[in-house]
Amino acid sequence: MRFDWSFWLAALHEIPEEFVRIVAALVALCVFIPVNALVLVYLERKVAGHVQRRPGPFEVGPHGILQTVADALKLVGKQLFRPYGADRVLFWLAAILAFAPVFVLFLPIPFGPVLTTLDVNLGLLLILAFAGVNVLSICLAGWSANNKWSLIGAARGVAQCVAYEIPLLLALLAVAFMKGSLNLSQIVQGQGNWPWQWNVVTQPIAFLVYFVCAVAETNRSPFDLPEAESELTAGFHTEYSGMGFGMFFLSEYANMIVVCAVAVSVFLGGWKGPLLPGLWWFLGKVYGLLLVIMWFRWTYPRVRFDQLLNLNWKWLMPLSIANLVLTAFVMKVV
Amino acid sequence: MGTLDPGFTEMLSGDFYTRRLASEAGESTLVLNMGPQHPSTHGVLRVIIELDGEYILRAEPVLGYLHRMHEKMAEDRTYIQYLPNMGRVDYLHAMAWNWAYVGAVERLAGIEVPERAEYIRVIVTELNRISSHLVWWGAYLLDLGAFTPILYAFEDREIILDLLQIPTGSRLTYSYFRPGGVAYDINEEFLAGLKTFIPYMRGRLPMYRDLVTDNIILKGRLEKVGVIPLEMCRRYGATGPVVRGSGKRYDVRIAEPYSVYGRFSFDIPTHSDGDCMGRYLVRMAEIEQSLAILEQAAESIPPGPHLVKGAPKVRWKPPAGEAYFAVEGARGKIGVHLVSDGTNTPYRCKLRAPGFSNMSLFAELSRGVLLADAVAILGSLDLVIPEMDR
């Protein structure tokens, strides 16, 4: 029987364009996220090295550029160890849950003028909703590992993430009020090429609150309490080895990119900028923010847990609410 | 779960110490082993804690994981053969332990020490004190979650180690002192290095202050945390920066003057708050005071022999009797009590380790504090585990 080309071509046309876009984006993300994580880990170690007046990784490849590749291979090759008494299903589910939502988080982010996978009206909401899954994974990891340090780390992680999500959301909401949209592409469109046309000028408090919360949400120093090394050995991922740990590691760096990408889209003009194509501006701004987060990590000591929550409930929360009310007032009256 | 050997499951429930603490634990509390392998116990201190949420209800330190029987070893070797042990009691301030031991031997046998040797002793001990404080500073900030300071501290410490390597030949476990002086004389290279180091280190201290001491997060972590009342210091016999951080101006260099310390003008820094910040500031100020002593000693060091003629050799026998000698170490009062029966080995050698007394505070002090504060308190006591266990 002869192969019926026309039938299959017609069937191909039946596939919705959106579906093709998502599949293509997911494939691209499968490359983008790990490669970015490799670059970021290398960058972090170089930044740490230079902050600490040492060269950082230098042995594998020129200027140690292949060091993270070697480390990733080592992680993949390691035995996956599950401690005695750990819950088999939940233990591995937690590691997968840490990483899986990351793919969804990247979909609504406008990387460039046309480089947006899901140009949906609720893009911001989608990101915030799926970012919450991370808390579940921390909770499960800490609970299922049958380790007391993990449990304390998980309890800290949940309290911290849940608390900091609220001002984070309120800060983003202030911008959404102004722009009248939750669509990230539209929010970017509403900003100009130059820094004084960005939302950070009109919403400086929201940006500040968002950025502090973003650092806390990604469990980065000085808010790295769930994995506080000197207190809880390694916190919620104490018992994970090999790629089990690698998943948490990967998701940490992927989440850092996401929070910085949202910050750039919402506050710093997204892909807009003079001369260069949009994608480069976007990545440049994201990496600029990532460097700031790394700089925090290698400079500050860790805050204490009650101080962390005090900062949130006593300062960031009232500040973001006041900012929101003020924004609403200005939008309505002026 | 599969069937397991009952012995194995019993092992998982902890050892004698854990079970004893757990048997008295409340219904809704968590009994947790902090150590012997834990990043912030600096070696092998083990603290069993009972937690209610993040609050510590009880804490019980368990010692002995690094016990090497230094006191018993003294009874088995001659007075001179025992010298290398002293560098291994407290590896961070080995010079002070050297000094405490040879001081006791000298007092026992009435050996005079040449003036130049006394100056050399002061110089190397103060240098070693600075390096010890630098390690404490870096490690303490590591406990508090700041990664960078330890590398800055080690950069400066490296210079001290290089310097001390010139006369001693070793970098950590010095065995430099001899009854009646020191093993080798210092040379011009050492003195020149010392004279460049003092202004260099003075220039580094403001950077330390800007980077760390004035940091608002650090202040939040240390101020009003782990307040030790002076009365508690007295009960536990705490010495060194711990008691000075609680406002008592006690320093063996002043209280029981030894060697040539009386000839130098230096201050004994104290702090009245008694919290972790107080102990922190006292140690930072002590670095400056040690630099002041070094500066004066380097200028006024007299010529002469570095070791007295007829200094004790390996099979030397002291007269029968007892002697006690105390020096101020980086962690507090180091005391060595020697009992001689006239043979060439000590009858008894008692080592008073300041870390042991300072650590004893911890169980009482950590009651009711947060887990993160317990780490801050433990670090502020500047514990060196081999010294505690001896």
C-alpha cells in the first residue's frame, strides 16, 4: 500500500499551533535549564572565588570552565541512596517535584519580542501558582527522609516560603494594578527602552519588596535557613545523594532564573533596550540580577529564623500593603 | 519494612547518652544529636539537645571523642620527651601550652630563663594568639553563615604561619619551647617579617570591621544572645575572653604576672554586656593589643643567649616537689601542675584546659535558646575540642 502523504500532512495541520509551540519550548527548556544551571554554578564559584580573593575553579578546562560539567557527571554517576526508614515513594517524589514545576514556570516568560511560549493573560498568576509547588517538595523531602535535621529544615522552609509568598504577590500586584494586566508580555510592552521608562521608577518599593522576597523564596543567603549548613548540616536535602540532590540543586538555580526573569519583566523593562536584540537585553538583565544575589550570598551572614519572619510580617507585609493601597488610590483618583 | 536484627534497630535508637536524655524527654519534643559530626561543633564535640520546635529545652555535651590521654602520657615519658605533646593539646595556640609546660618545669627545678628567650617567647606566643583569634573569627562567621571572612582570615594567618615557621620549623603543632629558653634563636628575616606584619595587620582590622563587625545582620545575631552573667563565669571557672566579655578584667598576664609582660604597656579589653557580641569584640580588641605587645617587644628585644647554659637534656631529673604554672592562652587560663618524685618522668601532670571550663557553661546557657543561637553561643566560646578532651 502506498504511503498517504496528503492524509498525514492534513493531520499535521490539525495540530493546534499552541501545542507545537509548547512542545518546542519544552524541548528548548530541557536544554536551556541545565545549561544555564551549569553556567550559573560556574559563575557562582567564580564570583565566590573573586569575592574571597582566590581564582575559583581553575583545573578542568581553560579557567576551569568545564568544572561544573565534571561535577554534574560525578553527580549523575553517584549511587542513589535512600536511608533506612525513609518513605520510598515520597522520598523520590520530592526530588522530582522540586524540578518538574520549573518547566511550567518558564513558559509565560517573555524572553524576547516574539520569544514567548504562552502569551496568556494570567501569566503572572501561572508563575506564582506553580512556584508554590516548590514548598510542597521541600516539605515532602524533609518529612520522608526520616532524618530530624531534614524535618527541621523542612519546617523552616515551609514557614519561610509561605510567609514570603504574600508580600511577593502583593508587590507584583501593585504593578499589575498600574498596567491593568497579568500578562507579562503586556507589562513589558508598557515599558520603554531606557531605565527611566521602567516600572522600577514608578514602583521602587514594590521592586525592593519583591527582590527581598525573591531571595527568600529561592532559599538563598542570607535567607538560606532551610538548608542552613552550619545549623542543620544540609537541611531538607541532608539525606539526598547523587542526582536526588542534583534535582534540588538544579531547581534552586532554575528558580533563581525564574524570579530574576520575573523581576526583569515586571520592573526592569524586560527585553526592551536600545541597539541589541531583545533576547540579549533580557538575558543580560537577568544575569545582572543573578550576580547581585550571588554577591549577597558571599557577603552576608545568615539571619536567624525569628528575625527572618519578623522582617516579613513586621516590615515587608505592611510595606507592600501600604504600597498596594497607595497605588490603587493613585490609579483611581489621579 | 523488612525484618531487621533487633540489635540493629536498638542501635538506631541511639547510644547510652541519647537514650538517657530521651528517657526524660517530654511527649512532643525532639531529641537531636548535634555532633560528633556536625559542621558547627568544630571537630568532634557532641551535644545532645532536646528541642521543642526550634527552642532548646536541654542540652548535654558529651565529651571524649578526641581523648588522647595526654596527662597519662606524661607519666610515661621524660620531661623533655613530653614537649611535643603540648603542641597537640590545643593546636591553635600551641605556643601557650608549650609555655605553660616549660614554665612549670622551670619553676619545679628553679631554672633561670635568659632575657632574650623571654622576649622571643612573648613574640611567638602573641603571634600565635593572633593566628588563633583569626581562625576563631573565620570559623565563627562560618557558623553564622558567612563564607567569605574565613578566607580573609586565613590569608592573614598564612603570613603568621610563614613567620613562625622560620624559628620553629613547623606551622601548626609547635614544639619550640625548652625548659630554660627556646629551641632556636630568631633571625633577622623573622624580625623584618614581624615588623612588616604589624602595620599590615593593623591595616586589615578596619576592613574586618567594615565587612563583618558593623554588619546589621551580624549585630542582630550576636547582640543580647547568650548573655553570661559574671556569677555564672565564676561558678564554672570560665576564663579568657569569655570572662572578659562578661566584664571581669581577668587576664593571667596581669593577675599572675609571668615573664616580661610587665615591661610592655597593653590593655586588657573587656566588655560589660556578656553576650556573644561582647566576646566577639573582646577577641577583636585582643588582636590589636597583641599587635601592640609585638611592636614593643620587637623594638626592645635584647641580645644574648636564647637558651640557658646546661639546659635540661632528655634524661634530666628534676628535684622532687610540685609546681604549678599558668599562662594566658587564646581561650583563657592554661595551667600545668607537675608533681615530681625525683625520677626523670613526672609522677603526675595535670593540664587545666580553659576550653573545658568554658564549654561547661554551655548546658546551662543554652537552655531555652533557639537552635541558631546555640550555634552562635557554641562558637562564641571558642572551643577547641582536642584541648577540651586532652
